[in-house]
Amino acid sequence: MKTFKTIGIVLISALGGITANAQQAPMYTHYMYNTLSVNPAYAGSREALTVTALHRSQWVDFKGAPVTQTLTLHAPLRNEHIGVGLSLSNDKIGPNHNISAFANFAYIMKVSAKSKLALGLSAGANIFQSNVNSIQLEGQETDPVFQTNINNHVTPNFGLGAYYYRERFYAGISAPNLLQNNYSVIKVDGNTLIGKEQRHFFLIAGTVIPISSDLAFKPTTLVKVTSGAPVQADLTASFVIMKKLLIGAMYRSGDAFGGLVGVDITEQFHVGYSYDWSYGLKTAKYNQGSHEIVLRYDFIYPSKKQIHSPRYF
């Protein structure tokens, strides 16, 4: 009952209110492989049709904890200056369920013989539902906050991004959901609780530093900024061994630390796994950490007999 009560209060605060902080967007330890989910300018940046699937189970064994899946597809067109993509996500936390689908477009410009700059645009919609009356709080069974469900509330949105990249370096900035749509307005004891989408800004960067012919160091970062919540930074330090095996550690400011491992099964197929533990939350003692798995496959165009390997980003 205490666990249910705790997550109920957290969820209502996340939906919005006079004194509540803003909710962060879904987090990913494998953000460096899930770039299209946060930056539309990434579309078409690889030399193939790239399909990436990710599953994250956060705070395992904590009832109502977040579970997220994403699927992204993107490719360059015959015109080398155009990239297109599709981003799908399915995110659940407690009684809240959000499904999103966004189309991505990128215009790619050559900055030099070895570097490119892409400007991106995304457009799509979020479908949100919340079965809040399924939450039973001890001694507050008739609380009006928990009596108004949200059913399949569709909100259109669009985003912008910029992405600079070369073989061993990338940097980008984006705002994937610029509109702050309202989900609901609830009156409670003279106060107004407003559930709405929060605008997030993302800064991403990464590089690869060769150490020897069989070893390279790959540091990456993702910084999230949103109103009403602390700035949060993911810092990841990985080693690439024999251009096939990746082993690294991650730190998420104020939240978690963990490790990740990945392997290129072939030049086209990558598999990755990560585990992180949320040291900064009171819920940490009630869960078994967070698990994440990512699969990425590059479909080579018939016109290309081979693709550049390795492709670090």
C-alpha cells in the first residue's frame, strides 16, 4: 500500500500542478544509438537504411515503474542532401501510457570534405491515456485527483534539430517537442492541476580517440534541459576493442550510474546491453536497477557493395 501511495503522489506531481516540478522525458542509457528519438537531424546520417529497436525496464521490481520501447528507421535518399526517418515510442509509467509517432526530415550539407551539418524537422503526434482512478491511496479512496481518467488524448507536435558530424566526432542540439499541449485540467480544493507535455532541449556530443590499432576510447554525453527540473547530464566512457566489442561505464547526474556492453555481430548488426542503478532516488532501495537492450541493423543499399566500417555513430 505504501508503494502504491508513493507512486501515486509522484505521478500526480509529474502530471503538473502549482508546486510540482516538470517531468523529464524517457531516459535511455543507449542514447548514442537512439539519437533519432531526440534529434530529427540525425536522419540519413549513416550509409544505409538503419533500423534500431530499444527496450528499457526501469526500476525493476518497483510496481508501476517506467517501461519504454522505441523503434526508429532512417535512411538517406538518392539525393545525398536529404535524409528521412520514422520514430515510434511506447512509454508506460504507473497508470500513464503514451504512444508517439513522428516523421523526420533532414537536409544535409557538406561543411568540408570530411564533415557534414544537418538541419532536421520532425512532425507527428502523441497519444496519451491515464487510468488514474486505478490508484487507491490509503484513506483517500474518493480523492477527486484520482477520479478523472484521460482516454486516448491525441496531441500533434513538431520538433527541430541540428547535427554536425564527421568520422570520429558529432555534436547536436534539438527540441523534439516544441508544443506544450495540455492533457487535462483538474480542480482540487481551489487549486488547479494541469497535465501537459513539457518542452525539452537536448545537447548531444561524442568523439572517438584512437589509442592503438585495436583499441579506441569513446566518450559521449547527452544533456537534457527542461523548465521546472534540474539540468541532467548523461556521461558515458567506453572502450572499443578490435573495432567490434564495446565496454563502458555511465553516470547520470543526480540519478544513476552503471555499465554497458555492445558487440558488432557483423558489420551490419549491433547488439547492446546496459544496467544502471538509481542511487539518487528514494525508490532505489525498493528496486533492482534498470535494464536496457538495443538492437541495430543496417540494410545496405543495392548500389553499395560495401559500407564504411567501423561507423562509430
